[in-house]
Amino acid sequence: HDNSSLAKLLVVFTVSGGSLVAYSESKSCDGMNIVNPSEADSKKKKVVVLGTGWAGTSFMKNLKNSEYDVQVISPRNYFAFTPLLPSVTCGTVEARSIVEPIRKIVRKKHMDIHYWEAECLKIDAQNKKVYCQSNQDNNLNGKKDFVVEYDYLVIAIGARVNTFNTPGVEENCHFLKEVEDAQRIRRTVIDCFERASLPTLTDEERKRILQFVIVGGGPSGVEFAAELHDFVNEDIVKLYPNVKDLVKITLLEAGEHILNMFDKRITVFAEEKFRRDGIELKTGSMVVKVSDKEISAKERSGEISSMPYGMVLWSTGIGTRPVIMEFMKQIGQTNRRVLATDEWLRVEGCDSVYALGDCATINQRKVMEDISAIFSKADKDNSGTLTVKEFQEVIDDICQRYPQVELYLKNKQMGSIVDLLKEAKGDVAKESIELDIEELKKLFSQVDSQMKNLPATAQVAAQQGAYLANCFNCMEECEKNPEGPLRFRGEGRHRFRPFRYKHFGQFAPLGGEQTAAQLPGDWVSIGHSSQWLWYSVYASKQVSWRTRVLVVSDWTKRFIFGRDSSRI
Ligand code: FAD
């Protein structure tokens, strides 16, 4: 340990994982409390995990090697199942049904895992320390700040909402990122109906209060619009008959279409369904300002139009947390949105620091190099051309290495390659048509920049957490007996196979018991049957049996009794 940190030694006993674990607390030269494992534990490598979201929790759940002393730091002492947050906004599911205390998850591990409820304020990669601050205000005798030392650091602190510095958004809009946000939205929605029902208001004022605006046509914005529409039509109509006809839901999207990361068929279906349901859809509408009563947007024509509102939900994507921005500056990764890692999730330019989930992206600089190498290998006679059949083999090879490419092909983001290959399949004449390799490579270079970024989803975060935990599980063993294909053992390379993302599909609930599902294998399903698939998948993906039972019982309660509209 730091020599300057031995001034004061005080042994604190922490009950964790069902056992009593000794922790010592010493002071560093700058007077900060340093949390260190006791002598017995100090032989173990110290792993510090920042964040208890999808990535951090998945890492913890999959870590099996008890040879580590793990300290988890997060201001949130629970894991939240974010895909069900939109359901919490209207009371379809209760907030407590989608969260699991992190201490319960830790206890089940029967390992040296300790949780501190605090926020990391600064990462000092040079000295292998993280500076933290408790978010408890009272009775800490000025000991809110402390320092934790690590041998390995796992950064999984997710992202924050991106307002694009639009004036008034921070002050006047709701966000949907955390459980508290969803609870706040639920209260505000009910508030709007109670306010609009008061006898003192004019119809004009009531209309303004019941104008709900959603900014952003991504999955979260669309799902909230659908939830709100269902809530109004299934429950509110009965409880607020005098104002029900004044409700208006408007969705503003800067692009040409909503759900643009989904298959075109889903986008078209969703847009038509929303129009049928009376949800106003304004595409090509870029919000430029939000005041306390009006929201202003720039239309396609360049004109600025303003609309009064009762509630606005801002759901336009994610931005970088300040601690990550500061860390990126420190390690020379400026002008980036998220931390760049290699394919083994190691932060570039840093020793023993890993980053996963929404706060990181794999910097696949070698994508085009890899793809070129696959083409060269297939071009056995160095003719600069490939037959359609050989090209199919190249595609299979690339898709295996970069599963995202499969998605681009399905979404026809790479021209008509799929049609060409489908047409030629089994037709000897067509299969032997020669294609120019340079022309084919151009198709891949178009999606190269997109291939570098995995989507910021729970699926990616959870898979990365599990992958990294598996690396840690066998780290020691691998050091003794290096494994993995030879090509990964070269200089600067890691001893594990690189992280590969497996895409299992995605859902977009559209309300009225209808969901759009886009599954691997070019399979798109929209309607009531997909809604049942959605129920089954989301029930099965719950982090514990407790939350699974709670979520299913909330769905059942909603079917029988409707949603609870009490404003508590
Ligand atoms: P998070 O899950 O956000 O976790 C970050 C953790 O870090 C939290 O515990 C936080 O408290 C903690 N933290 C923050 N700051 C600090 C700090 N300074 N120090 C220490 N800890 C810190 N994805 C899907 O795949 N499917 C879906 O259907 C889906 N639906 C979604 C719906 C909504 C409404 C939202 C908001 C997201 C949805 N996502 C979905 C995306 C998914 O939730 C994220 O991609 C995922 O949460 C990313 O995981 P993460 O671990 O990187 O970050």
C-alpha cells in the first residue's frame, strides 16, 4: 500500500455475505480514508466494480473464482430491470417489482464481495485508486469521502441522458432512465388528470394540461407513448369521464421515421398503428427549446412551431457521465463519447482497467483489415474477383466474426446483397458469375463505422459482464496454461478469446396487447402472439424468482382490476 497511508489504522468489521469480514481504514496524505482489506484478505487480488446495472451485476453474478476480494461501488443499492421501466410509468408494473437489492445478489454468491453505497467521483489509473463519495448526508462525521485501491478495475457506470444542451430540457422535461424517473412520471401523469378535472379551469387550460409530448421515437419513447395511450383508454376514461376527450399524445422525432433501428416492416406497422390510435406523430421535428409552458420545434420547412404542454418526456438517447469524461481526458481519449476498449474489454491506454456496458465501446479499428484479409483468402487465384458462391462463403465468415453484419444485411443496409445471393442459390450459372472484390469491399466500408459500435442495450451489457467474469474466473489458470487460438497470443494480445456479441433479437411493445419482435434469422413478428412472447421472455429474464413472481402478479392484477391511479 501507499506508504503515506499508514498513519492511522482502525479495524472496522463489516457483515457481508453472511460472514464477518475485517476491513481496515487508513488515512492517505491528503486526509482521505482509504478502505483496505484486512491482512488475511490482502493477499487476494482486489477487484473494484463500479456500477450495479446490467453490466456490473452480470459480472458479479457470473464471477465464481473466490480468489478475489471484490468491492462493488454504486450509488444505487439495487439492480433495476430497465426494459420494464416504461411499464412502471403508468402503473402496469410496480417499481419494487423490477428491482432486486444488490446485497441479496451478493449474499447468494458466498464470496468476498462487499458493497459500498457511494458514487465514484474520480478514477486515478496511475496510482490504481478510485475516489468515492457516499450519498448519505447525515451522521458520517465528515467521512463522506473515501478512497479504494484496486488491482483490477471494472467500470460499468452506464450513461446519462443526453439533452444535446437544448435550452430548458433539464429544467422542464421528464427523463426515463432510473426507477425514480418512472415513479415521478407516474405521479405527474395522474397529477395532470386531477388538475385538469378541477372546476376552476377553462377548456383551453384543460387541453394544455392534458397535452403529453414525447421527444424521441426510439424504443423507450415509443413504448411510453403506447403505455400512456393504453392507460388513458383502459383506465382513465372510466375515472375521468369529463376530461377524457381532451387528452392528446404527441410524439416528436427529428428523423424521418420512428424505431429506425428496427426492420422497416416494424417501423411502418408502428407508425400506422399510432395514427389509428390517435397518437400524433411529427417526424422531421427537431426540438430547439422547452419553456415551462411551451415546447418549440424546428420543422422540415425550417419553420419553428410551438406547442403548449402538460408534460414532456425527453427520450433522445444517452450521453457521457462526467466521471468518464474526466477519466478519458486523463488517459488521452479526448473527443470521444464513450471509453474505447479493445476486444477484451480492456480500456485502451490503461493497465488493468476494464470498461463495459453503456459507458464503453469496443474500438474495432481492425474491422476493415479483417474483412480485407477474409476477401484475400477467398481470392485464391489472385484475380481480384470472386464468384457469387465464393462471396456467399465470405459473407458467412464475416457474419460469424461480426454478428452485427448479419443485422445490416437483413435490414438491407448493404444494398441488395441478400437478394443477389438468394436469387443465385442453387442456380449453377448464377453462382459462377464473377464479382469485383473492390466493389464488394466498398459495401462493407459503408457500414464500417457502425460496426465499430455495439448498440447500447442491456443485452450487450449483460453479455459483456458475463464474458469478463469468465475471463476473471480462469485468469490464474490461463496464466499457467495459456489457451486460445495461436493468432490471439501474439504480442499485445490477450490470452482469452475476444468478446463476441450474440444478438438474440429485440422487442418493441406498441400497446393494445401488440408487440413487434425482430428475432435472429430475419424473423419479424407483430401482433398479439408476439405480446405473449414478450411476456414470457421478460418474465424469464428477471434477475430473481422474487421479481419474476412480482412482475407476473402485477400483470395479472392489471388484467383483473386495471391500473391503480392513486397519486401516492
Ligand atoms: P446501467 O444499467 O445504467 O447501470 C449503471 C450503474 O452505474 C447504475 O447502478 C448506476 O447507479 C451506477 N453509477 C452511475 N454513476 C456512478 C458512479 N459515478 N460511480 C459508481 N456507480 C455509478 N436494453 C435492452 O437490451 N432491451 C430493452 O428493452 C431496453 N429497454 C430500456 C428501457 C429504458 C427505459 C431504458 C432507460 C433503457 C433500456 N435498455 C434496454 C437499455 C439498457 O437499460 C442499458 O443499455 C443498460 O442498462 C446498460 O447497462 P450498464 O450496466 O452499462 O448501465
